[in-house]
Amino acid sequence: MRNDFDFAPLYRSSIGFDRVFNLLNNAQRPQSIDTWPPYDIVKTAEDGYRIQMAVAGFGDADLDVTQERNVLVVKGRKADDKDGEYLHRGIAGRSFERRFELADHVRVENASLTNGLLSIELKREIPEAMKPRKIAIGSGTETQAPLKIEGEKQAA
């Protein structure tokens, strides 16, 4: 049994949360489950992540990694092999496109292909203005010296 939630009341009382509501709506939709190529998502540090995809048989020229706003898109397309007739084809070489939703302020650091594993390093960089800051608390007994207004000085 599936429950569909109506987010319309939240749209009326919130501003700037459109992306969150879109993510929740997309999560409710039934999607075809495509498990190829297999991948892992690893948290490497407090603000660091790594996506590893098993892309055996693909080279650097066959893969395309792009970041579009808050979406990371990994595409793979192999050129057709005309080397001969396959009697058995067990290594998957079909084209793919995998999308990953990224949070705000997450950017791709680098990508590398080693031994059939595509590793994409990600880092969340929170702007200085959005980081927590400590507010100094002064005692209420301190008084400031009153400002003095200087009168006209006369030259001698």
C-alpha cells in the first residue's frame, strides 16, 4: 500500500523550499530500478564523500562526469566493437546514465578511473556566512562613557 502525500498546504506557508518539495515528490514516484553499473557512496570525512562506480571495460574517453547545479550526472557510452562475433558476452558494456542529487554547497573535487573503478570525490563547503558563529555575551553592568561634543576651538 502506498500513501501519496499532498504538499500543497506547505507551499502556501513556506518560501524557498521548492527544491525540497520536488525531492519529496520525486521520491514518492515509482521509478524503474536500474542497478547497473553498481556503485558505492562512502562518507570519507565530516564534509567529504566518495562515489565509486564499477565501470569495467570503459575508458576515460567513454565516460562523462558533469555537475549541473545540484545534480551530478555520470554517463557512459562505449563505441561499438567490430572486432568479431561474440559467442558469449558476459561483460556489460551498455550505455548508462546515473544521476545523483547533491545537497547545496556540495561540489565535485575530482574524478579518477583506476582498475575499472570510477571514483568521484565530493566535498561540502559551507559558506562562512552560513557557519555557526559564537556571540559574545557582555555583562549588563558595563556602561559606556557618554559621548562628548566638542565646542568650537578658538585659535589664539
